[in-house]
Amino acid sequence: MHIVRFADSDATVHCGLLVDGVIRVLEQDRIADLLALSLAELRVLAEEPAATPVAAADVTLLPPLDGRMEVWAAGVTYHRSREARMEESAERSVYEKVYDAPRPELFFKAVPWRVVTDGDAVRVRPDSSLTVPEPELGLVVNAHAEIVGYLVVDDVSSRSIEGENPLYLPQAKVYEGSCAVSAGIRPVWEVPDVKALEIAMTITRGDEIAFKAAISTASLHRPVSELVSCLFDGQPYPEGAVLATGTGIVPGMDFTLTPGDVVDIDIAGVGRLVTPVR
């Protein structure tokens, strides 16, 4: 089952539950309204008898974010990320210290209208000489700070801009086409062990594989509950949020995305996200 947001043939937007190519339309038209519910209430809603079915092939799936939702991301949560940030940066100690610090690195990534989804393009900044996709497990968190589901997230980033100075992080991370998510939210009750999910990424360039790697969420340095607690410490999210948990897959300094590449990210049991690069 995936919770989806979609447009019908009249371009009217709805929310629904996608199972085996069929969507059960919900009364709530916004993902934000679903995230105002408690986890227990959402599960009851999801398990009600099917009604008003539509074929997924007859609609357009949209990014499952809307309203006042926000996308945030955690950084330096895998050892590989720590190494990569230190490799690229003129301020190596910043990343070395935050890896083991009591407080994680959390940063704002996107608002719903800036997010793209499966089949849409991610983008390379024209002033960036080194850009990479960052495949991440995304936590979908309701207004009550409960994790209700999971997404595939691509936190596209300019390594060259961030590497010049850590204060350039917003420019390296937040720009048009820098945030992509899978088209469906996998409910938390259908993912038995979030600590053992394989994240795999393949980047193709023409007919060739330009990069391929995989990692398990077992390598995540901090518990996801800790990341959520820190996100909600000091500010509310009345219509929920998505928190990307950081990446353990970072290509070497000799690799950069180029227009025409295709990024394919798959998280076992959660979903798949395929995006061309522009």
C-alpha cells in the first residue's frame, strides 16, 4: 500500500491509497490533512473497506506533499557522508565534529511546490562544477511527531559550492530541481524493520552505467527517532513534515551529474524514484 496524491482527468487533485494498480480515493484531498491525524487514526482510515476505486493508469501521480508541509534533511549521518564532506571541504573539522556531536545537522530543504517526483527532472545548478544525487530514506512525520510512513528522497547537492564554505550550504542544497521524492508514501506499519533497508542507486549515462552503489540503513549513525525528536525540538509542524535521514552513498570527487543522466534510486520495501537530469 502507498498513500498517494494524484490529479484526475479533470485536473482535480485527490488523495488515495494505491494497492496493486488501483487507488481508493479518500475524503481528505490533502496529504496535510492526513498528517493532522494521529498514527492510530490514519491506520484505521487506511484499513477501512475499499470504496470509489480508480485505476492508477488513468491519473497523474503528484509529489505526496502539499499545504504547509516542509522537507528537512539530516547531514553527516553515515560514515561515508562524513568522509565525503571532509574530502570536499576546506573546513574539514566542521563535519568531523558534527558526526559524533549530541546535536545532529538538520537543514531546511524544500516546500511542497518545489518538490518533484518520479519521472520529473532533477537539476544541476549552472554555477556548480560538482553536483551529486544523494539517495536517502525519508521519514513522513505527522503533526504529533509520529513517523507515519517512508519515502525515497533525492537530496541533490552541489559539492563544489558547499565545499568552498559550509556557510554556502543553503545555496548548495536549495534550488530549483534539487529535491525529489517517490510518488507514494509507504505506511510505517508495512515496513517491519527500518534499520535494515537496502538503498540502491544506479546512474546511467546514455547506454552505460556511470555509477552504481548500495548501502543499508543499518549503517545509519543515529536512530531515526532521535532525528525526529531534534526536528520537533523548538518548533511545530502543524501539517507534518518529511525528514530525509542522510546519505551513505556519495560518488568520488571525479564524478558529477551531467544533463541527460538518469538517476534510479530504490529502497527495498519503500519505493523507487527515477529522474532524468537537466
